[in-house]
Amino acid sequence: MKEGTTFWKSGHKPSLFSAFFYFDISFMIWVLLGPLSVIMMEDYPMTASQKANLVALPVLGGSVLRLVLGFLTDYIGPKRTGQLGMLLTMVPLIWGWRFVDSLGELHVIALLLGIAGASFSAALPLASRWYPPQYQGLAMGIAGAGNSGTVLSTLFANRLAQHFGGWEAVFGIALIPIVIVFIFFSIFAKDSPNQPAPKKLSEYGSVLKQKDTWLFCWLYCVTFGGFVGLTNYLTIFFHTQYHLSAVHAADFTTVCVIAGSLFRPVGGYLSDRIGGVRMLLILYTGAAIMLACVSSLPPLYVISILLFAGMMCLGAGNGSVFQLVPQRFRNEIGIVTGIVGAAGGFGGYLLPLVLGGLYESTGSYTPGFLILSGVAIASVLVVLAAKGQWKKTWFAASSAKKLITDPVNAEFKS
């Protein structure tokens, strides 16, 4: 039987695509402030640091709330958790559409948009628990490709704002797709029969005592944090550095975001084939090179190509990290997904603050991008250092319990 056929018959397609749509629409809503921030500045003038803080707040909210949704996913199941997440996401959308009248309220709305970002903690376990270890990379990659929802925001948000007379209308329009997805999700999503037994909250503390948890947190902080942080900030960057209009700045951001979104499942699939560790080493190296080149602030068409390639590496890296996570933490995937996802969100929160803060203090984006390149280089060293320990622990476990897929075993043997 062909490998692709085996994958499609090994799980539950309605749940896989329900996870994708839930993740997709949630990501669209999560990053709304990124492109809209340039238009919001007309109503609420802000410094470079204040703009960075505004677009970073939804990421901070998502980072914290992923821990909550991760716990709920293991306790009440990913389907109910996803339904609750979508209902709560409607609150800041309604508030922003009809009732906001100050920058302070906008900050609160920004934090509440983090509920959409926390969808990660329910969507990925919903898909993952239906599939065996050898297809984790592809299953998580397909569900995780829902981060393509960012493309919808960067491509359409500012156009809709201009057409309908303001950014507030975009919040109201966003209610339409999330209601549709909520109905689809409620009908077709189904929890896997292989749900781990609910654990007491105190039991999850043991996960935090394991070094691999923190290693995955670092790795995802860089890949996902880099992707979502740049997604939220690039419209401001293109508008400020290259003096593009709100729509055109968002269009250039869209091109870069497409790369990161589409290559997430590619990263998961290739990790299934050649091993997640190898893929991460390649991708972190590529991201480091691209970001270092971006720091020279070349002409617009050149920097667009560089950022496209850099986002491609970061997006594929997201899939590679989560090809490894379910294999290491199969029974605790909900809470570990929440913890690692929170770390990724925290990275996405810090990135705009770094770029915005350094730009305000130095007048240039060069120092910020050089720091980001250095972080990617440090990640290469972290993976190289961890590989030796993983070879002793993971490979030994797979030999006895068959928890690891053959491509990863082959990687450790090489």
C-alpha cells in the first residue's frame, strides 16, 4: 500500500481538517492588529515602542492562555476546548467592532485576542491523537498549516478597513468566518478514542522537571516566535523603513507570511523522512544567514526575497519541532503542547519589542535583525548539544518500546 494512502487511512480526516480550519481562522484573528496597526495610528498616535507593544500584546495573551487551553485539552478533550476557545474569541471582536474608544481599551482587546492564539493547544492534539508516530510530522504539519490564516489578515485586513471606512469594521467582518468554522467544527470534529486519562494539575509539574521540555521551549520560541513576531511586525517595518502605504506594506508582509505558512507541513513531512534534528540544523542555519543579510537593509525587492526565505525556514522549523514533540511526550501531548506553544508565543511577543525598541533608540533596524540572527545561531548550537543526549535516551527507548519512528532512529544511527 502506498505511503500516502496509509496516512489517509490511519486517522480521522474530518477531525484533521476541523483542526486545520479552527487553527486557520484563529490565526487570522490573532494577528489582525499587525496589519491594522498602521491604520490605527491615525486614530491613536504611537511611538515606535508603543506600536511594537500593541502588536505584541496578542502574542503575550496567547502565550499565557495556551497553558490554560493545554490543560483543558487533556482534561475535557480538544473538541470542547476548541469550541470554548472560539466562543471566547468572539468577545474581543465584538468589543473592537462596536465599543472601543480609547488606546487603553485597545490594549485590553489586544490581550484578549490571545485567546485565538491559544487555539494551538487544542487544534494540534485534536489532529495528532488520531495518527500513529510515523505520521506525526505530516498530521501536525497539516493541522499546523492553519497558521496560513495570517495570510488572510495581511492580505485583506487593510483593504477591508479602507473599503468599509475604518479598522473597526474589520473586527465585525471577522465574526462571520469564525461563526462558520464554529459550526463546521462542532459537527465534524471528534475526539480520538486514544485520549490520555485526565491528570491532576500537580502531575503536570513533572513535565517541567524534564530538560527536554525546556529544550523544545527554546527551539519553538525561535521558530514559531520568529514567524509570528515577524508576521505582526513586518507591516510596521515596511511602512517605516520603505515608506509604503498601509495596504502595500501589508502586501509585502503577505508574501513573506505565505512562505512561513506553506512550509510548515513541508517541514513536518521532511522531518518524517530525514529526521527532525537534521531538519532543524538546516533550517536554523538558513534562518541565521537570511536574518544577517536582512540586517544590511538592502533595497526593497532584495529584502523581500531574504525575508521570504527566512520565513520559509522558520515556518518549516515549526513543523520540524512538532514532529519531535509527540514522539517524546505522547501521553502528555496536551500540556506539553501548551507549554511549548506558550514559549513560542513568548518569543513572538519579544521580537517586536526588540525590533521596535532598538529602532527607537538607534534609529535603525540593523541591530535588531543582527540579534535575531545570533539567536538562530545559538539554536544550532543547542540542537547539536542536545543531539548526543537524545541519542542515548530516545534511541534506547525506541529500541525497547518503539516510540520513535524509523527515520529518527536512522538519524541517530548515522
